[in-house]
Amino acid sequence: MQDARLRLICTVLLSLAAFHSIIGAALVYLWWLIFSRRRASFPSSPWTAGIVLLTLGLTALLTEFTGGDGVSYFFRLSAVFLIAFWAYREREPGELLAVGTALFGRGLGFDVGLAGEMGMEALASLETDVARTRMALQLKGKQWGRKALVPFALTVLHGQMRRSTERAALLAIRGYRGGGSICLEFRPDAAGYSATFLAGMVFIFSFVPLGDVFI
């Protein structure tokens, strides 16, 4: 999908559909099989997907044991994260800035897009941190496991706080006070329109009661 605006619409519609109902999540899985690049849509580091699945699994078990529907929770939230991974892997640098400016103007839109780009940069740096941490553990003769999660989380938190301070200082030095402009360039295509249309249908059908689907 070439047009970032259509990708954003698909991401929002599919995420809402998957979170809303079981049928919506099932249709989101089907949409993903048709329009994604399958394995290329997953994070480059398998540890990232593993940590997400582990977190969802533990939360689902806790929900089940406390009287909730843990299976439904895991099924729906897995679909939400599947779309999130797809959107993250499909994006190109600067797209969020362009989309934000196109939707909300050079003031608020530019600021929202800039915040989004900084967030995506933070996610990209997280993958780098995972790779470096694993390498450091291997050099020390240690293995990656549960005992390394807490030190890793603290290291990542400290690194992100340091990077945020550096980015804020850089923007201040360059005289940024809010708002800005960007040369917009979007490339809509037939596949993107088809994917967006079907995402809209998935969103609509997610509100149809499950019993009515099989009548």
C-alpha cells in the first residue's frame, strides 16, 4: 500500500474492528492474509513478537482466572497487534509527519506528525537495544531469559529518557516553537483503495452480532 493516508485509515478501522468483537478479529486475520506481506510484516527481531505474545498470554490467563473471557481477549488483542506490526513495517520515514500535516494542517497536524515520527524512531531504537543486549549477554557468557528482562527494561527506559532529552534539546537549539510545513507526496493505487474498502467492510461487520452472521 503506497498511500500512507489509506494505510492509516486501514489501521484505525481494523484495530477498532478487532478489538470490538470476535467476528471482527476473525475478519481482520483474513484481511491481513490477503493484503500483508506475511512474514515480512512481523518485527525483524523475533524477540519483540515473542515478548508481545507472552504479555498477551499472561494477561489473558489473568483475565480468565478472574472471571473474564481470556480466550476472547487473546484472540482480539492478537489481531490488534498483528495490524500494528503490519502498519509499522509498511511505513516509511516521514510518512506520519506528512499525514498529520495533510489531515490537521501546519500547526496541530505538524506537531502530531512530529510526535508520531519520534515515537516510531523510539520503537526502531528498541529493536536495536534488544540486539545489543543479547550481544552483550553472549559476550558475558549469559543467556537471554526471564532474569534479564528487568535489567533490560531498566536499560531501555534509561536510554529512551536520555534520547528524549537529546531530541528536545536539539529542537530547542534549532528554534522549534510549534508547527511547520512539509512537501506532501502521496501515491494512491488501486490495491490501496481495495484494501481500504475491505477494511471498512470489516469494520461494519464487526458490529453485526455473531448469531446473525450464520442465519
